[in-house]
Amino acid sequence: MIKNFFKLFALLIIIGSFVAGWYWNEYKIYLIQPVNIPVSDPSSHKAEQIFTIKKGELIRHIANNLQQKSIITHPEYFRLYARLSKKAAKIKAGEYSLKAGMTVVDLIDLFISGKVNQYSLTIVEGWTVKEALNTIITDNNLTQSAKPIELDNNYDDLKNYLNTQQANLEGLLYPDTFNFPRGTSHYQFIKRSYEQMQRVLAEEWQNREKPTPLKSAYEALILASIVEKESGVSSERSKIAGVFIRRMNKNMRLQSDPTIIYGMGDRYNGNIRRRDINEKTAYNTYQINGLPPTPIAIPGREAIHAVLHPDKGKSLYFVADGSGGHVFSNNLKAHNNAVRKYILKKK
């Protein structure tokens, strides 16, 4: 009886070892076999699958989701490898692109690399903050913040989030193309642009050319926004900045048309009339001395650099030449001749 028991026990051990060995061998083979990545674009036959891992998601849920999408067939092998390799705890949340030829090992290595999909959005020089915020909140790859951004208010919640000392957000975002992962909120994106502007402005102000009539980095930002709106040709930024700096040094009004337009707000319909020039708004530099109270647009680094390293010429006036550039004049008589030639004659 005892002999038979030991024989049966030994047989069970042999069978168990065989079964365990078979499963272990199948497990090792499974790890190096390509997983199933469906063709996402039939026209290009490109096999790719977007897969998202949520923050704090358990390895069991990740494996089950992969199985539900028919990417893997044995979620237990996926979990086993993740735990035996001690990689389960290193997996990072995010949106990943899974491509043809990847194995289970490749999948887990991708998930711990954190190489999530990146999207991009561009803030353009010369935009107003309202235009920039509208582009941000309508981008489908960004997520709405807890407190939605309304375009027709003072953005108090956003200003508190940015911890800015300025009462107006105009000009405070940096124009650039920013890459970001899905799940980035509107506020997070805006903060990146805002902080980049703070860094650039601080660097340019630190390296400014002295002396300058500009009393602060913020004044430089204000003037740079005017130069940005006046500059149709990038090579002219320094010359236009030079005109404004010289006018400030001589206590002359800046007389910049874009400041009239900004002060008019939604009333601007494409034309500046005599009564618009004569209207005294906080921004109309034909009517006020010095700079307006805030920037009128988003300036780029080149415009900021230009106002802090202006051209050393003698011109005090400029007028558009009709081809995107300007004609610069040293005195009012020459300027009036240029106006007659390029503006009045055209009309």
C-alpha cells in the first residue's frame, strides 16, 4: 500500500514536472513572439495601435486591456514576466504607439521607458493672448482644466495659477511650437509657455544694451509687442526698434498704428479713420506719451532682443512701402514725402 502510494506520488511529480516544464517553455517562447498589432491605416498597411495606461493602473488591468484589444493572448504570461523581471512597478502612465514586430518584452520595456506619444501646438508671434488661449482650449489633444478658461473675462484663476504679478496676461505667453503628451491640461500647457517667456525676457534684459529709456523688463516686453506688430520683415525689427527708442529719448510720441487698433478692440473693422487717430484710449500712442500700459500682442525673442539692442541709425519715422517693408526717414519732411509716395498716391 505504502509502496503504491510512493509510486503514485513519484508519477505525479514526474507528470507535474513535465507539465511545468512545458508551460515554462511555452512561456519563454511566447515572450519572444511578436504580439498582434492590427493595421490602423489600410491604405498604407501600417500596423500600429494606440494604447493608453492610466495613472496608477494595476499590471492586471493593463494585461487584461491588452487582451481585450486582441494584442496579446496570454495576459498571465504578460503579468508573470512583468513581475519576475521586477518591471511591473516601473511602468509609466501615458499614451503609447505599439508597432508591428513588438514582443511582450518590447511592450513592457516601452511602458517603463515613458516614451509616450507627443503632440504639438504652436503659439504664433503677434497673436493676442485671446487668440492664443482660444487655440489652446480648442486643441483636442489637450484636456480641460478643473476651472475652464473663459475668453471674455480677466482670467483671475489662470493668473493665480501662474502666480504672475501682472494684472493683464497680454504678451506674457511665449510664441513657439510646444510638444506635449496627451493628458496635458490647458493650464499646464499655458504655464510652460508663460515660464518660457519669463526665462527669455530675463535673459534678454540681463544682456541689454545700456543706456536705454526702458525702465524694466516689462517695459521692454511692451515695446517689443509693438515692434512685433509693426514688423512685416524680420530684418527690420532692429531698425523699427531704433526709431521707437530714439523717439522715447526725445520725448516724442510713438505714433504706432497697431496701438490704435488694439485700443479699439472689437470695433476695429480693418480701417483706421481720422477720428480713431484722435480718440484718446489708454493704448493710442498718437494721443498718449510713452508706452501703453500693457503689451498689445505676443512678441518673439527677436523683437525683445531688437528693443534692447536697437539700430544705431538716425531715423525717427517709417512708413509701409507696400511690399511688406518700410521706408525710414530722419526728419518729418522726408517722411511726408514718403507718405505721399507710398500711401496717398496709392489711395
